[in-house]
Amino acid sequence: MSAVKHLLIVYHTQTGHTQTMARAVWRGARRVVEVETRLKMALRAGLGDLLWAHGLLLGTPENFGYMSGALKNFLDRTYYPAQGKVNGLPYAVFISAGNDGTGALTSIERIARGYPLKPVCDPIIARGELDTEVLQRCEELGETLASGVAWGIF
């Protein structure tokens, strides 16, 4: 490893569940000292953040069986300007769902294929209230993606 690698966590929250998950992901990622990690709310993240990143984690609540409008806004704002600049960027997803979360996941995966981003970890879909097992899995997700980025695995 030579240069410092960068991991970007972009999320939106309404009830606070996705923010709690995002902070757990961030805690896990921060265990990998070779990686600089940014935690950004979707409406505050932009193209510069995306181009800075060597890995990406996307978090959203499930809204009407879809990703949040704020996360969709981030993806809309960065999609065309990022074309040809983020091909194969490793990413993973975490979702706070009141239903089954599959609609939100499918919509993110469809857009990610267009960038094209590379899925590298199984998504975490937390249905209902958060518990310690879900938050532990979120920490592991952050640490796994950061480690993979640091060591060039992804």
C-alpha cells in the first residue's frame, strides 16, 4: 500500500434508523487506519466526494418500496458527470426498511449498474427496529469495505 485510500459513506435518514446504521458503518470503517472515511448526508454529498472515493457505501430508508428521494437526488446529480470516471468503483448498500427493502435495493442496484459501480458485499436490510446484531453487521460492513479498499482487494 502506498497512497491513502478513501471511503465515502452517503446516506439519508428520516426516523434516525439509517443514520444509526451509517454511524455503525463509519465506526467499522474507521478501524482501518489506512483509509480516510467521509460520512455525508446525501443532500450534502456531491461529485467531488464521489470522485475522491475509492469505495462507496450507500444508505437509505425504504420509502414506498424505493430508495429515499435524497439518495436518488445524489445519484441523479452525480450520474452523468461521473460517467467514465468511477467505472468499477466498489460499493455496498445498507437499508432501513419498514417492509422488505427489496424495492429500495433493486432501484439502487439498477442505477449502480449504469455508472457502472461494482457490488462487493451483500447488502444489509434491517427490517423494523434496529438491534445490536444489525448494528454489528453494519460495523463489519464498513470494516470489510475499508479493508478491501486499503489492500486493493476490490
